[in-house]
Amino acid sequence: MTYSKKPLVGIIMGSSSDSRIMKGAAEIFDEFKIKHEDQIISAHRTPSRLAEYAQHAEKMGFKVIIAGAGGAAHLPGMIASHTIIPVIGVPILVYNDKHPKKTDAAKFSAFGGLDSLLSITEMPSGSPVVSVGVNKAGNAGIYAMKILANEFPELKNKLKQHKSDQHKSVLKESEQLKKQGLSKFTKTKFK
């Protein structure tokens, strides 16, 4: 199983504050024993490092890069412009808590992550980046697994099992809801 011995996926983010969201992809990979390499690379503050990373990813043989960014969210598009490796963009709702004097309302992006989503999805023709929903790094991890599953049949089986487990989980919750009634179910489920 090559995917568990050497990293075939790169997870990059523009800032350390993005790590709280991007860990969702890492958790998926860790659960399925997929090795990944994680780095902070800013499209605006370290542009030469971004270009170097693209070369590094190709040299390492990465099959996919997951790039998370908030605000203007240029990282996914810029990394895609430097490589032919498929890039999955994770738009991040900016939450800036690095400045303790900011009020809670001032810590969030004024656009609720829509700015990041549009920046990632509206790439020019010929320079595509696929995107997941705002803050959905876990979905990016699953999508990357689907890409890897084309090469590793055992991952295909794990994905099928994952879907089956999700199905069973919904049925189980539905039965609990039916048994307990909506009021009691929500009180126990969402304490």
C-alpha cells in the first residue's frame, strides 16, 4: 500500500489560523491511513515559496493537493497555475482571533466565506480548481480519496464501506428519532 508509506497528498493553507479548518482533511486521511504532507504557504506573503512547493509536490509524486484559504483565497488558484496536479480548494470563513482587542463580530469575514468560495470557483478558463463548500475540508479529504482510489483498489473498498457506514448511521438515528419523538431526540442529541 504505497499511499500509507509515502505522502501522495499535500495539504496546504495560507495561515496557521486555517489549520483549525484544514485538520478536517487530515483527520480523514489519518482515519484511512493515507499519508499526507501539511504546510503553511501564503500566496501573498510567500509567493516564491508557493512556486517552490509546486515543484516539490511534482517531484514527490503527489497525486492531489488540497489548498485552503480565506478572504481573497488566491492560494488554490495560484498553486494550480504552477502545477498539473489536481487541486481541491477549501474556501475558509475567515476567523481572525490573532488580535485580542477585536470584538467577536469583527473577527469574522464580512462575506461569510462567500468571498473565498467565489475566488476559488471563478478561475479563468483553462486553469480549473475544484472546490468544496465553505469550511468543508473533510469533504476535500474524501474527494482526494476518490482520486487516489482510481489507482488503489483497496481505497475504493474503504470508500464503499464508508458510504455504507454513513447509510447505517442515518437509519439508526431515524429509528431513535421515531422511538423518542422529536423533542426528546433533540434534547439528547444536541445538549
